Amino acid sequence: MFSGLNVAHLLTLHGLVTVAAVLLYAITSHVMQQRRQPTAAIAWMLFILLIPYLALPAYLTFGSRKLPRRKASAITQPLAQVSDDWAIQTVVALGQPAPSPYTALNVHRDGAESRDALLATLEGAQQSLDVCTFILGRDSLGEAVIDRLCLKARSGVRVRLLVDGLGTLMAGRPRLTRFIEAGGLYTPFVPPLRSPLKGRSNLREHRKLVVADAGLPFGRLWCGGRNIAQEYFTYGPATPHWRDLTFDVQGPLVRQAGDLFERDWAFANGQATGAEPSVAPLQPYPSDGAQLVASGPDQADDTIYALLMTAGYRARRRIALVTPYFVPDAALLMALRLAAMRGVSVDLLLPRRSNHRVSDLARGRALRTLAEAGVRIWLAPDMLHAKLALIDDTLALAGSANLDSRSLFLNYELMMAFHKASDVLRFEAWFDSERAAASAYVPTQPGLIRDVADGLLLWLAFQL
């Protein structure tokens, strides 16, 4: 039995731990400029107040959303003077690179074409080859890629491989002994449970890019939504039928992807990434160029989310979205709903059933809300892993970001913004081809239990 004095001491200790945890949360959130979503902030506070002994180590391990960073130089000239395109203005205002010219855009029709382009990018490298992926499969495709990386490393090409730490747990650690022996450089990106006091274990490197000769005029970039594993490219009796979207380009635009890889590589290796790039002197931007749009803990703003929000209110004719996981926050959901209500044609293409069952269950309330507003929702028969946003005929966003809170607010993500009308139409043709095989979503009114379950799933959706 505890004496009254012991109970008082325990209560005092409990109170001190709770106060310390709350102060730590408040101070670190302010110093690191976390700017969490209100629901996430409320959830952390309740967790800390109710169970501080569990909440404090969880917060130290998973709580950080943004990394400390120095501010970029301020923009001093109105963006309207250098571009009348709202998308270009928004991307540049968010601290992303200005449009850059490119050549030979190739939007891959299927996995076989994407595989050929991937291997051609690897084989064509002459000076440098940088590969970043969430998953590098322990399968025939992963082995084929490693074989080519080894050949390039032995030939004198600088070869660097960056794979997400959690991705290596999900797919199995790739067999890289021969790659290292050939002179290749490998770094896992934030292995799970490393540096818990810095709160980075919950932040994933989800960008997918292969950059060959970024510093040369003929540099080449392979990019999109595919991980480097067999199921993302081909299928057969033993593998599921997955659909995805990748592309490759050449030219000066590739330098932007090379610069992003340099920063990710430096961070993963514990090196200083330097100050935030200064904003270049403003000048008229080419309206037919393309821009890299990076999002994640290394960016001051939630760039992809901000661009999609702006698009929801600026679109005049059409919005078309493709994502495997659709769990938007209330603000993005409202932007899409209002776009449909004011007459914009809004199409949303999803897999009928994705590889994440919880995500499929959590999307129900959002889909019903959009359907009531006039959004056309399409369900693809197979697993659709592509990520694409089309706005009118002026913007195509393709890359790695899903339309859920993890991708938009936590992960390191990458989208490429294409502005040339003819190339936007090429992505639109890909969308229309995929939609042709899909069936229309028919909303059904949920019962009480399902409605309550949807609410609980949405409360947990930030960590999906």
C-alpha cells in the first residue's frame, strides 16, 4: 500500500513530467517551425496530457515534421512581371526552381516501356549516375538494375544509390555487396529508429528518380511513381497487375533533379546541405518549360499541397487527378468540392482496391462528399499506383506524391510541373486511356457503425 506521502510524490512527479512534455512539445514546435495541421496538433496534445510517459518518447521519435532550415533570399520583384501563369508564379513563390527547358519528353505507356527507358538511362550515363527510390526490389528487375550500376561503377562513372530505410524493411534489404565492391556508393535514407532525438524516424524518402549526367547538356532524368521492383513494371501469373506512370526527359531541366539529389545525399550522410538556395534574379520565365516541385521536411512550405490548393480555386475548365490513396484533409476536399460546384469538370481516378486496405476504408467519407458535389469518380479494376494532376490545359503534375496526408505533409516527395500545352495533352491522353478501363463510383449511404468507423479512420489517417 502506498502511503499518503508516496502518493503525493507520485502525483507531483506525474505533474512535472506532463508539464515538461508539454513545454518540450511547444518549444520544439516553435523553434523548428513545425506548423502542424490542427487535428495533428490536438492529437499530440491529448496524447501528451493523457499518457506523457508514452507520448514523450513517441514525440521525440516521430514528432518532427520539418527540419531546421535557413531562410532563402526574399523575392523583391512582383512575380506578375515575369510570368502571367498562376502555376509558375505559385511554384516560384514557394521557393522552387524557375521553369527550365527540356527535350525529348517520353511519357511511358506501360511498364515495359518504362523498364526500357530506365535501363537506357542507366546504360547511357557517361560521368555520373544517381538513383533514388523508396524500394529496390530483391527480384529480377532489382538485380538487373544493380548489374548495370556495377558495370557503370567499374567503367569509372560515379554511381550513387539512395534507398529509403523503411523501404528496405518492406521489400527486403537489397543485395549490394557486388555494387560496393565495384566502387558504387550506397546510403540508406534515415533507417528506422535512427536518431530518435531528432524525430526523423517517421519521415520517408518517397522520391523516385534516376539522374544521369546532371551537369551535362544531354543529361537524362527518369522519374515518376514507380519503385524499382518487378511488380511496378510487369506482371504475370505470380505477380499482381499494377498500373503506374513514369516519364523521362533530357536537357537543362535535369540539373534541377541533380541538385535535389545532392541535397538528399548530403542529408542522408549527415553532411551540411548548406543554406537554402537564393532566389535567382527574376526575369521572364519560359511558359513552355518545366519545374521541379519538391515537398517534404526539407521544404519551408508544403509545396505540393499548396499548389493543389491553388489549382482547386484557379482551375477554369478541368481538374483530373490520379492517386492510389485518397485521404485528403478538409481544406483540399473543400477546394475540390467548390471547383465542381462552380462548374469545373473534376475527375478522380482511383484503384477499386489498393494494396492498403485501411486507406481504402478511410476514403469513403471524402468520396461521398465529392460525389454529392458533382465530382466524377472512377475506379480502376487493377492496382493503380500512378500520381498525376491535370489542371485545364496549362499544368500537368506527375511524380511520387499521393493525395493523402502522409505524402502531402510528411514524406519527401517530388513532382514535375509541365506547362507546355502539347505535353500537358500527352499526360491527358494517358489519363483518358486509363480512365477508359475504369467504372463509375456509385456512392451508398453508410450505416451508423460504418459512419463512426469512417470518422475513427480519418482521425488516424495522418499516419497512413
